[in-house]
Amino acid sequence: MDWSAVDLGLCAFVSVQADHDQLAKVIDRLFAASTDEAMVEECHRVTGQWCALLKVRAASSLALQQLLDDIMSLEGVRQLVTTIVLSSVEAARTS
């Protein structure tokens, strides 16, 4: 999909640390935090220090900031670490 064509050209990965007893509720609420200007595209449960890894899309850095603020305000969320994607390279397909 051409995310720039739908004004969601900014991509970022967000690591989420949440209280273990709140994790299921946090994950349920992550997608609800999405707006027309910023959205959670994917959510992956992961091992290690972080509970979930999100792939998010946003129209601008300000829209991303608002989405992160909304996620951080969810009950049970302790910490976020965000990495903004500068460019992406797809694996070459072999036929």
C-alpha cells in the first residue's frame, strides 16, 4: 500500500512495556487509540523487556506525538520507546 497516498507516510516502531496483569487490556485498547491522522497498523507480542512491538503510521510528527501520548495514557502502560523509520528495503524476490 502507498501510505503517502492516504496521508500516513510517517512510519515508526513503538516498543511498549506494560504491567503484566494489564497487558491484555492494553493490547485491546491500542487499536482504539488510532485516529484519521495516526494509527496502529500492527501489534506483535514479543519476549524480553518489552511486551509488545507496534508498527504505527502517522500523517506528521505531531500526529505521531498525539498517538504516543494517547498510548502512554492507557492504564497499565509503563514505558514506550519509539524508533522512526527513515526508509525501508524489501527483500528481493526470487522466482
